[in-house]
Amino acid sequence: MIARKRRLRGFAAACALAAMALSSMPAAVAQSAPGTDSRLVQTSATGADTSEVVTPVSSLDAAKKESRLRQRPDGDAAKVAPSPAARKLPAVDFATAERRNRQTAMEYHQTSDGGAVSPQAAPPPIGDTPDPKLLQECFKADGATSDFGRVHNRFTYCNERHARVNFYWKVRGQKIWRGTNTFTYQIFAQGDETSRRIRVFSRVKAGTMRYDWAFPWDQWTTGPDTRLNLMANCPDSFTMCHAAPSSVSMPFIAWDHNTKWFNWDVFGHKGAGLGRDKITLSRFQMDFWPDWSNPAEVDAGASTPRWMRCDSANYFRRGSKKLPEACVFNEVTPRLTYRTDAGSDHRSVAFHIYTAQYHPNQTYPLLVPPGVPQPRDKRIPGRYDPGHPNAPGLHRITEKLEPGQYKANRDHKDGACYGKGPYRDEYADTGLPADERPQPPAYQCDEYPFASTLEGAGNPYWDFSVKAVPRQENGAAGILLKGYYVDDRILVWDSSLPNPEANNDRFFVHIS
């Protein structure tokens, strides 16, 4: 029944074209798709990435002749047309790109949940095929089939997309629809924690190819036998990034029966990087187009471009292994999660941070001594708030790169928590009461924001909190934090970046 409907539709279209050719009326008006009974309307109802082929012909009779000629392997139509020129996107400066990345992450609720709720182990080695565990996790998760796709974590991205290739004749300036191939293709990408590249895997999802053509011979041969090219690309300036190798080409019908993943590498160039860590922000996308005979005009289709961030920060290690370069997916809000459930090995620390974030006035040090009217509410940053994209986050520091701030954080913490050090007098009436101070070795002083952040206890613009917690739980929370910095590739504060408050890497803490 389906085949009979296709033949009838093709016959009707052929009759219509012949009638137009015999009449003295102007050429038929342009059509962008077949009739409403076509499967194209069903498969692309939510939008599709689109490539186009426009073949100039002198008349509709010539169009029909060209259509039949294409089936002859020795005919002129068998010649393969050159690849369409890669289309570059308008340049975006670093600050604008970073702002857009943050807004997009909030809009699509993309979070990189390091820590205890969704542990992110070391990124798996990048091979010639996707990591099977990550592949399954990512495509089964929310958002994988949206236009944005899913940033599963800072080192993993996936997306399933609909696409179509429209074929037209061009007669006296008018485009006349000839046929359409539609399909679904998949993108899976892994960031590299050892070099400035991401690897992009892609394939057409087997069994998704559909053909809708005006003439039966095109429906049965031209549509399936035409070759489709697929290739990862960097649409930004070559000074910023490049992709390799070249495209993979197979007939549409072969793609429809293929389950193999193909891969390309997209590199971020160190020479274009900013700041101490040579940071680059650039885009990547999948391009596709059909091989078609001269003199057709071929426009490539493309997936929605996504952003990657590459750096050459030399302070990352995983055990004894140095990680001096990396690329991650940047349209995500980095978020460290601590747990308060009974199975948590850092429960006291999680409750402390929760109190600091949601009830800061109940924490020590107090703003004023007891009995004195509170002049304002305490302000403690770092809470993840999906409704406020500009909520103040935390910025990582190290003792080596920011020795002054690191020491100030420790000294203020000691004054507020233990009543000792150069700031003990400042917190004599507002720090932890003597009976609430940590008693070693069973207890330690926990501080939030962390000592390893710019917003720690010594920061003059933000408040902080201290509390006595069990030593083992404090240690477990510290191990999670240190691992998170590496797993999510959190860069250290760099004052040399333009507008450092806006452009430095930041992260948030979420309590579950």
C-alpha cells in the first residue's frame, strides 16, 4: 500500500510538471517541501538542520531529462561536485562568548554535578569509538534530543538531531522542488584532559532515512544512491581552532544501514589564548551535504554550534600524572554537590554549608557582638540558584598562585574559629564561643567559603562561616573538593584576564 501511494504521488507530480512545461504560464512558484501528506512534514515538525541542492536547468523538459540522465553512471551527472565552502560564523570576543555560555547554561539548566550525587570519575581515554558507558548515560538523560543537546559533564556532550536535504530545480529564477531526504543523526563528543582538543563522534541513526521525491525513478534510485558527506567542523577563525580529518562519504542508503561511529578532532589553538592559562573559547558543529553533479549549487547543513573551552593550565594533576592541557564543554554551570542523607560521609559539612547558604545570620562569626542590633544580613556567596544567572559564585585559588589571599583566609578562619592568630582580637566577641570551638583530634574547624577560594574568610567583600565538625567528615569533604577541581577542570583565578570578575572560571556548591 505504501509503495502504491508513492507511485501515485510520483505520477501525479510528473503530470503536474509536464502540464506546466506545455503551458505558456510563467514557471511554477517555488516549493520548499512536498505536500502535507509527506513523511517529511512528520519527521521535521520540530525543525531540522537543512542542506540544499539547486540545479539550474533551462526548462522543465530539461529538468526531467537531467533527472533520467543522472542514473547513467557514464553521464555528465555522475561527476561529483566539489565540497561547499565552509561557512564561518561571525567572530565573538572572549567576554561576550563567556557571558553567552553562562546564560545558555542557566537557560537550559545544564549543570556539571561533581561530588557525591553524580560522581564524575576521570574522563575515560579517548579512542576511535565512544566510551560505551558514557554514551548510554548521556543519550538516556534529559535533553539529549533537544536542539541544545546535553552537556553530561564538562568532558561529555551528546545530541540527537533531525536533518533534511532538499533538492530543487531552478528554472528562470524559480526554485521547483524535486525531492527531499530526511534522517536522524547523532553527535557524541568527549573533551580531552591531556591536550587541547575534543573528539567528536557522529553517525546517521540506522533506519531513520526517508525519501520523498517527485518522480518514481528519483524516489527509487536518486534519493537512496546519492552520497551524503558528514564532517565535524570549527566555524570560527582558523587562528582560533581547526578540525580534522576530512568528511566521510557514503550513499544515503548505506548510511541508513550503518551502525559505525566516525570521529573527528577539533583543536583549540594555544596561540590565540588569553591570560596565564592561554584560554580559548571556540565553537564546533557537524556539517553535512550531498555530492551532486555540476553545475549544481550545494549548501551545507549544520548542527547548532556548541562552545568548547581549551586551556594550557600547568597546575592540574591526577595522582602523579600531569594534565597541562585540556578542552571542556563550556555551556554548563560547574556545580559541586554535597549530601546530607544518612549515608553521607561528610554530612556535618553539608549541613554547615546549607546553613551558611540559606540561614547566614545563624552562623559564626556574627556581624556584631550578641545584644547589638544586626546592621544587615550576612552575605555568603556560592549558592547555586537556577533562577539567577548572575548569582555570585566561587573562584578557585592556590597557595602558590595567590599566596596573600590564601594566607588571609587561613588567618581569619583561625581568628573566628579558635580565637588565635593575627586576627584573634577582631573576632573576640563575634567568633565561635569557647564551648563551641573544635576540640582536636576528634573535631576540626570547617570554613565556608573554602580556603581555596577567592571568596574565603579573608575576602573583604564577602562574609564567611566557621563551625566545628568531625575530623573524618571534614577530611572526606576536602577530598571531594580537591577531586572536583580536577574532574571539572576548574581554573585558578587570573587577574590578568579582561574583566576578571566576569571572565574567570567560577563554580557553585549545591546541597542535596
